[in-house]
Amino acid sequence: MAQRLDEPALRLLFTWLALLFFKIHLKDRSVRLHKDPRIGHEVVGDAYDWGGMHHLHAIARSPYTKASLLAGVIGSLRLYEITGELTHDSWDYLDFSHDQTMVVRVGRVGIVATLNDSTAGESAWSDRLDVIDGPISELQLREIGAMFALANRDLINRPVFSTLVYDKSIAMITCQRPPLRLKEFDPAAFGDVLLFAVRNYVEARAIMVDNSRDPAKVAAAIATGYVRFLTSDGEFIRPEIHQQSAI
């Protein structure tokens, strides 16, 4: 069951997430893509859309600039209580860089957010998200991250963000949000995103699919796009059950 925040807390959390994502990827402007400089001098950050990053920078600085975040600027954002831990770390982080989607866990608090979709992910997957009626596992948290990332990737008409300044004293971050339209769902595309999200669990043999923990077999099953850890036949899978289900 997702935790609800009041408007000021929601804006503050979203601003912190934008700052976290921006600072992590800003570092990639100095991380070389090739260890051997003879191959090339490109850096990881060359692949990023820095126009989109500028928008996140504007959000991250909003407590300083006093810029208001208007309707539609806050993207998909869900908080969950985490149980059934597969790891013993109190901190976990995963992001889908090009989809501006992130999964953050601090202790037993799990956060999934897409920073530039104007809540498209939450709307696209509302039928699955609404059946969650209790704490979720780390694995399920990452599946929600994969769901949000794919929805953002599949948006046909994207929201347009801008920062407006009046009289050099009033700043507003705005959003023009088009009607929600997504590409047709592709199971293989979802399988690819989900496998990226849970690959470390697969390699650690922490996931069982079809009574097997063999990384190659589990990865192949997940890649089909028909493995689910969150729901089965429209019902929420309790975290203590760590086997797959099909659509």
C-alpha cells in the first residue's frame, strides 16, 4: 500500500529526488566511457539529454530560487513500506538514466519516482498499483520502477516543462501535459527493463523462477516479459512469496 504525503512534503521529497538524480548524473560528465583513451575520449554524460537535466536542476534549486512547482511538474511518485528484505543494506539505489526513473530505499522506506512524466506511469499502471494493500519486497519495489520506466519510454506525446520568471522576482516551473497516449505494450520490452532492474538479484541466485535459481534460466524467463513478482491474475502477491506469475 502506497504511503500518502501532504502537498508540501510531496514537493519537498520530489525536489530532493531531482537533486539526487541530477548530482549522480552530473558526475558522469567526467567519467570516461572507455578505460583506454586510445579508443576515444567520450564521457558517459555525452549520452544524456542535458536539456532535460536543466529542468531537474531548476527543480533542485527551487528552495533557493523560491520557484513554485505548478500542476503537472511533479511526476509519478510512490512510497512503500518494505519487508521481506533480500539484502542487509540500509540503503539501495537504482535508476534508469534515460527514463529519469529511480528506485530508492532508505531502511524500510521504498521510493519509486519518474521525474519527467507528469504522473504518466502512475496512470498507466493504476490497475496494478491499486491492488497493493500492504508492505512490498525490495524485488517488488524494483518491478514498480521497471513499470514506471517503460511507461515513460513509451509515451507518445511528452509533457513540456519550462521555467517562467516575472519581474525578476517571481519564478514558476510549469508543465504542458498532453493527453496520456502510450505505445502498444510489448512484453519483450518490459522483460528487458525488468531484467535490468533485478539483474543483481538474478546473479546472486536470490530469485526462483520455475523452481530454478540458475541465473541463465531465470534471466531468460524474465526477458520474455511474462514474469511478475508484484501481481498474479490481478491480485497482489504477498512479499513472502518469491515465485513468478504470468500476465
